[in-house]
Amino acid sequence: MTDTADQLSHALAHPAAALREPSLGSRLDPWVKSYAQRTAGMTTSEIRALFSVASRPEVVSLAGGMPYLSALPMDTVAATVAQMLATQGLTALQYGSGQGDPTLREQILEVMALEGISAHADDVMVTTGSQQALDLVTRIFIDPGDVVLAEAPSYVGALGVFASYQAEVAHVASDNDGLVPHALEERIRGLLASGKRIKFLYTVPNFHNPAGTTLSPQRRPQILEICQRHGILVLEDNPYGLLGFDGEPPAAMRSLSEDGVVYLGTFSKTFAPGLRVGWALAPHAVREKLVLANESAILCPSAYAQMTVSAYLATCDWKAQIKVYRELYRERRDAMIESLSARLPQASWTHPEGGFYVWLTLPEGLNAKAMLPRALTERVAYVPGTAFFADGTGHRNVRLSYCYPDPDRIREGVRRFAGVVQSELELLETFGPYDVTTGRAVRSRGVQSPAVDLS
């Protein structure tokens, strides 16, 4: 455990060393000089780097956002898949349409109707998870140097896509009510004044990943008006919209604007991520470009995966299953919030109304990335806030996930996490604040101290 924590600590603390370019002809990578410039933006996700450690049974993982699939009626799902293969197997195992299965696209309209969206199946394109939809939208809109606006913080998977297409990410302030409209207006004006070309605003308005916040109903039309006035597309990513804990699902931004929004959805959170079935709902002209991009990338999404989802929607009570998930995640959210309140009064955090995540702010002077190796040694995992900012800020922030561990496991994870924070506070009192670039203490009560490794 210690060796693994040390290796992870070094990789997180010294990303430049991990990414150092090999020399031409190196056995490590003989093709390094031949890569396209855009590969410079392809870097290892801090979340992926955690998986090998966080998946160990002795570690309480508050890091990953894996749905709790044990809540699915697996016998019913298995029977549904078997029946689908017995009756439609030749179609399910064959090539399909680049736009996606027509029956599933009609069923997707029923899913989106729960969020107030009225649309036509012709403008829906099925993708290999909404992550691929995010990639395709970026591919057809972004030239190197173009600007993508995104909340601060923002989904790490989106930041990776934007970097891979050499986009410049401009973060916009958000608070407990989501993206701040006047901050968006100011950011846009500043970028345009400096000659930048803004292509779209990327937003997760409902039960945000990682912040756990929800864009208020009052702000949604304001955000849309600002973007429409400046000719900026809104890319609405909504994987958690049906997983609210109270009341009806929030109305999607797409329900307020047909032409100014590309909406991304997925079955990964409400059914099964392993099937990799998502979709994009786009204005007609944009949808045509997306289909062409999809066909050039993968020819067609998996017919088997699509027909599995379609059979599930047609024969199982999927709405009742969503209610099961909502209650299950609400119980786990409550366990995390109650545990944090009891054990970490020095910190602050968001109070999510749905979804998978709590966004925590550590006491002044602590560095979430630097203290991660100590946390892993104490057998608890989380994601440092730096993963969710394009500029590497967020050192005092932590994303805690409550979707997968049961409530008792969550309480134990918070207990271990709180112990690590308390230890770090004691070290801070003794040795002074961190140097955020090295994770080391730099002074002790105003006197320069030896470099004390706090990992």
C-alpha cells in the first residue's frame, strides 16, 4: 500500500516528469516526434490514476462515480436480454445506422419528456455514451485556440476532451445556485475584447459533477439569453437530471431553447454504464454534422447495446427503477452530509439535491492533492479539486462521491478522511503552509524550515 501511495504521490506531484518527452528513437516511445501537436493535450486523468488503488477492498473509495448496479433487478434484465437475442439477435449483432436505432430514438424522446423537452426523433443521434457525444460536438466546432466556456469547477472528462482538440478553456464562476450570469457576461466581454473566438458554453446544470450544485430556475433563461445575444452555443450535459431527491426533475435548458442548445444524455447513470449508450439532441443542421462525424469515427453505435437498452425500456418498469436509485442515493447523500457535519466542522461543502457528489472546501492552508498519499495510507480515497480546473487550481477542494459505498462504508470513509484532515491541520500548525507546487511545508511560525514532506 505504501509503495503504491508513494508512486501515486510522485505522479501527482511531478506531472512534468511523468510527461517528459522521450528522445527520438527512444525505446520508451520511438514515435514521439511524429505525433500530432494535439496529443500534447492528452494527459492522464487524476481520477483514472486513482482506480488501481481505490479499487482495493481495504480502501474506502469516495473517489469514483460508479452507479450502484446491485440495485438493478438482474434476473429481469437477463431475461429481457435473452428474449431480445432470441427474437432479434441477427439484427442486434449486425451493423446498424450511424444515427442510431429508430426505435430507441423514439424511446429517448419519452425519457427527455420527463425534463420538459419536446423534440423529434430525427434530431436525436445515439452515441457510445454521452462522452463520445461530447467528443463529437467538440470535434465539429473547435479549431485550435478556440475558447470553450465552462463552470469553475468542471467535469474532468470534458476538460480532457477540450484539451485534446487544443481548445482554450475559460472558467466562469459558479456558486451554490450554479453558473453566475453576471460572471458569464463579464467573461464573454473580456474574451471578445481580447480577440478570442468563443464557440460554446459547456455546462452541467443539474446535480453538477463535481460541485453537486443545480442551476437555479431563475438563472437558466438568463444564461441562455446571454449566450444567444453573443452567438454562443450552449452544450448542456445532463447525465444526472432524473436522479433528483425531491420533486420533479428540473426542466432542461433545452426545454427553453431549441436552436441554441445541444443536449447530451446517457443511460449510464439510470441503467448501465457498461452498455455505453448515450445520445445528443441537436438543431437539425448540427445533427447532420454529428452523424457524419459519428460515422467517420465508429461507423455506427453498437446495435446490440442499443437494442438491449430499447428492450429494457419497453419491457421493464424503468421509471420505478429510477425511483429506487433516487431513494438509494438520497440515503447515501444523507449519510455523507451527517458524517461531515459531525466530524469536519472546520470544512464547508455543498448540499446536493441529486446526483452523486459533494464538493468540499478544506480549511485554509491545506492542499488536497498533497495530502492524498497520506489519505491512501489511511485507506480512504477521494479526488483532489485540481482535477476539475483547466488551470490546475482548486488545491483546497475535494470531490467526495457517495453513489457506490453503502451508508456504513461512507461513514467509515468520512471518519478516515476527517482523521487525515486533522493530522494535516496539526502539521500545518507545526510546520506552516504548503508550497502548492511541491506539497511541502515551507515555513514554521515565520521561520524558514527544512523541507518537510507532508505526504
